[in-house]
Amino acid sequence: MEHIRTTKVEQVKLLDRFSTSNKSLTGTLYLTATHLLFIDSSQRETWILHHHIAAVEKLPLTTSGCPLVIQCKNFRVVHFVVPRERDCHDIYNSLLQLSRTAKYEELYAFSYNPKQNESEQVKGWQLIDLAEEYKRMGVPNDNWQLSDANRDYKAAICRCSQPLSGFSARCLEDEHMLQAISKANPSNRYMYVMDTRPKLNAMANRAAGKGYENEDNYSNIRFQFVGIENIHVMRSSLQKLLEVSGTKGLSVNDFLSGLENSGWLRHIKAVLDAAVFLVKAIAVESASVLVHCSDGWDRTSQVCSLGALLLDSYYRTIKGFMVLIEKDWISFGHKFSDRCGHLDGDPKEISPVFTQFLESVWNLTEQFPRAFEYNEAFLLQIHEHVHSCQFGNFLGNCQKEREELKIKEKTYSLWPFLLDEQKKYQNPLYSPDFSPELTLLEPSTVSFNFKFWRNMYHQFDRSMHPRQSVLNLIMDMSEQNKQLEEDIKKLEAKIKQRNGQSAAVLVKEHQQSVHPTPTALKTPPCFKKEQPLIPVNDVVRTIEGSNTADNRYSEFVEEFSKAEPAVVSLEYGVARMTC
């Protein structure tokens, strides 16, 4: 709280950055220890977590006030106009301090309290069990076994980084490891080595004593570069994309040209191309594949996780996708804190690696809408909390750091909270067995299949709403159908209950209604016990449609002409007065 100078500012305007008429909402701005809150005159609330803030800019003073622009990691952009420059300056300085955390312990996850008891907290972390996941995958077996060689987190033992080959040196340990991997696969004599980097980048690393595998030193390997750019290129590409998508009034040509020049969709295609190559090597050629980049925690995570998603339908379920992230991203050491800027560190380490993974998954859901149990909202919610620092799953750069921070004892897991709201994240089109051959997905990676993800980059822009989502409409219709089905069941239960009365009484009443006596036609007009008229010649005609030759109702004329009041049921009355 020592960073907060002003806690409340009134008459603040919230501008809409895409409005053609410069529309704005007027309300009150509140600054708390964890959030920036804006409440407009209609009592609508806009919450912004301090940890979501990527940049704050105070613009020059205008006649209407002092503009303050906030850019967030979840791609929200808010533009406030504060009446007094002093208040704006105080809010600006406070946000700079509150959004740049120096220590892990100061992150929101360590103070967040969802009112769970200790046992519920423990169960939340036990929800995803990687030992069970490896057992599901068939490990250990005759060729592979679990090892505690990395118990002190001193060496990488599974997915590899680049070898220490240099220009002419050999890495015998690496050669022996690849030989062991090759021998562990009895189905194929050779294996693939996928270097996810562009070849020029890998060659440049040779000057530092690193590089890539020399095929002459390895037996039975096939080497393949797949050309995914490094974190710096990806960061620059995203910035260009945001500049284009955030510019008001662009023509279609300018927008599409800017989108192409950003290279963003081209990078998404490169990632998916690599995953498709991996899948074909395993599924078609039955060959083992070793994937690496420079360090093994960025591009390697992207390719391996997407390959698993295409190969194994379990990862296309809600629970399975959580397991996939825990296995291929969190436990294998993707540097979430560095790449997402959780702490105030080197900005050159920030890169949208995990965002690209989620966008690649979204593109797959667009191609195979019935193959995924989860919907777009599920992916967006995960992206939201990767940057929110509200839960402990994505804090730290590796498992060793998380153990030292005692994440499981001091914070809460995201996964049980998502499962509690599972209904919101279910894809209404999902059918796990609609097509057995889709156990293996084979996506098309031609350029026109990649689209701009509007709901990721414009989900907070009000002037872009309303949007008519087909999936949301289907979800609403599905909920309505379920409600109607429940109503039908209730009505059927009531009917069954009423039909449980004495059978004899029902039969007697039925006989009286089907075979009325002639005297029943002279029942007084109160119609306390109404009986239907005997049909004549099976002709149906209401009393309004009767003619003078039809005298079947003549005996009722005198009764109906009496002045005494009568209670007549229209439903049964019309039914009885038919011929």
C-alpha cells in the first residue's frame, strides 16, 4: 500500500479506442493493492489486475484532462482521461510500481485467498498427477524406465537442448543417448532429429561451441531443420500485429497488408508445420523423434505439445489439456516468469511463446470443431491466468524454483477452479466418437487456413461488440433443450402420479363419458358434470356453423335462454357443442 498515493478519483472518463464518435463512459477510478477498478455511472465495473499491466503511458495534458493509456498482457487497452493532472500523475506512478514486482512473494498468488481450507488446497494440486499420466502412456516398460537421476535439478535428462558440438568437436554422451533412443524402438532402425531452429541460427551457435548434430557422427539418424524463429523475432512480430489490430479506421487492404507484414500468422504456420512433421514421422513411419531447439524449453515445448495433441485424443479433453500443459510446459521447464514478465527483469526475455501455442490450438479447433471437448473461452481463460499471477501453476521458470518457493503450500492451483466452471468451457459440437479415424488429426497447414484470432486480441473492445458467436448460440439452445427436457420429465411424473388413482374409478368415468345416457343431455346448464354429445355422421361442426335444418341443439335453446347465471367451461363447452 506504500505505493498508493491516491485511492479514488471521480469524474474519470473511459474512452473507447475504436469508437468513431469518441464515445466515453464517466465514472470513478479506484486503486487497490491488487487491482485498478473503474465503475461507470451505470455501475458497470472494469477490473484490471496490476500484474496484467504491461505498460503505462501518461500523455500530454488536454483541455478535457490528462490522458492515461494502459496496455495489458491479455491485450486489453484502456484509455482514461483524468480531470486533474496531479491525480493522473499519482495514479501513473503508483501503477508503475505496482505492476513491476521484484520478488515472487509479492505476486498476487501468495496473497490470493479463495476461502478454501487446507485439504481443498492440497486436493487442488493433486488433481493433475504426472506419474499417473506416464502410466497411462505405458511408461515404464521394457525399454524405458522412470529415473530420479534429476532429483537435484542439475541436468536435463528427457528432452534435449542443442549438443555441444561446435565446428568440429564431438559430444560422445549425446551420441550414446541417441543410439539408446534408436535401439529402444524395435519398429524402426532409424530415428529423426528435429532441430526447430532456422539453419542459419543453428550454424551461428557453433561459434559458441554449440550447434547441431553432425550426421556423420551418428548412426541411423535423419536430421531435419524446421525453421521456427527465436523469441526476439516472435516478440517483434507480436508488437507489429498489435499495432495493426489497434489502429482505428484502417481499410481492409491496409489491415491485411499489415497483418502479413507482421509475420505473425506465418510463425503460427511454422509451429504447426513442425508438429505435423513430428506426427507423420511417428504415426506413418513409426520412427522415434528427438526434438530440440537451443535450450529445449521454448520451441521444443510448442512442437512436442502440439504433436501430442494431434496424436492423442485424450489431450483434446478438458482434463487432458491441463495434463498436457503440466507435462510438456510446466514440468519440462518453460520459463513462464521470464517469458511472461512476471517479475521486473530483462524485457528481452519476454516473448509470446505460450500464446503462440494457444493460438495454434485454436486454429486446430477451427479445423476440427467436433474433435475438442473445450471451446475458445477455455483457451482464453488459461491465457488470462498465465499472466494474472493469481494461481501458482505458472510461477517460476522451472520445477526447481517452484519447489524452493513452496508453491503448492503457499498458493492455489488453477485447474480445480476451471473444472468447477467446466460447463462454460465445453464445446457443444464435441463428439468423442463421431469419427474413429480422427483419433489422429491431420490438419491442413496451407496459408488460407490460418485466421486472425479476433476474440484474443479484441475481447475487451466494447465497440467490437455485439458479436454473434455460433457456438454460444448452440450452447444457449442446448441449455434450453435440457431445460425443456427436464420440464417434460416433471410433467410426465405428474401425469403418472395422477394416473395412479383407482383404476375402477377411472374406468367408470371413462365409460360414462363415452356412453352417456339420453337423460344426461338434459343436465342443468351449470354443466357441473359435462358429457360430450353423441357424434352424428362423424361430421364436425361448431354451434356457430349449424343451420336451421339441424335441430340437434333445439332442446338446449330453452335452457340457454334462461336468465339464471351458469358456469360454462369454454374448453369443454366447445368440445361438447360439436357435431
